[in-house]
Amino acid sequence: MKEMIRYGLTLAVICAAASGLLAMVNHVTGPRILAQAGAQEDSSLSELLPQASRFEPVNAAGGLAYYKGYDKDNKFAGIVFKASGKGYSSDIESLVGMAKGGRVTGIKITSLNETPGLGSKVAEPDFLSLFKGKDTSQLPQVQAITGATISSSAVIKSVSKKAAELEEQIKNEK
């Protein structure tokens, strides 16, 4: 019986030490990780809406709705928004740039966990380039990837739906 108590206490000390070390590592690396994620998102915003030199987040009740982009003369250039759709095995999240006229300026897949070689093809430049220059009414006509219909349809539908919603909100933006 005494031996079981000793093993239990030893295990408890090891767990407490491991937890303390993990908390310390998280405390040290957490701010760096957040700063790097912010810098990566800023880079993506400029990449997706290149005519904008400054971005302002627009918040809704549930959090961030989209980013408004302004050119060097402080005129409205367009928006960058997040879209998410259910793929074959995961949610596929994307970041989309849309000029003030409603045309897609670029798209970037930010998160997916689809089948390698099939569903993961939605993150490849060949597929993403199909969106560039299209207005919101043309997005549902983007051709799905053969063998990855569910994944590519998820991207097409999520981007199309979100773009149509936001196009109404920014229609009269100046």
C-alpha cells in the first residue's frame, strides 16, 4: 500500500513539473506566435488586394466581418474577407480579396486538412487562379477539380456566398 502511495506521489510531482514547463514555454512563445500570425495576415491582405495600402478591420456581432482596404489616396479600394466551407474531411478556410466593383482580386487557402493529392489541390495556384477577375455572379461557374469535387465545391460555394453577402454591404462604399 505504501508503495502505491509513493508511486502516486512520484507521478504527481512529474506531472506538476511537466505542466509547469509547458506553461512557461507557452508564456514565452505565445506572444511571438501571435505576432508572427498577425504579420502573416497583414502580408496576405496586401497580396490579395494589392491596390490597397491600408486596411481597417470591420467587426460584426460575432467578431471580425472583413477588412476594408484603402489606396494611397485614402479612397476605398475593396475588401478582404474570410470564407469557410465544409470539405470532404475538414473545414476549408480561405481569405479572399474583392475590389470595390465586386471582382475577385485573389484568393488564398488559409486552413485545410483534406486528402493529400486530391482535396489538397484546392490550395494550388491552378485552381485558385480560376477565381481571379470573376465577379460574384460568375463564382458559382468556377469548374470543380476532378476527383476533389467536394473540396473544390466547398471553396466555390463558401466564397460565392460570402462575396454575394458582402457585395451588398459595400455597394455604396466610397
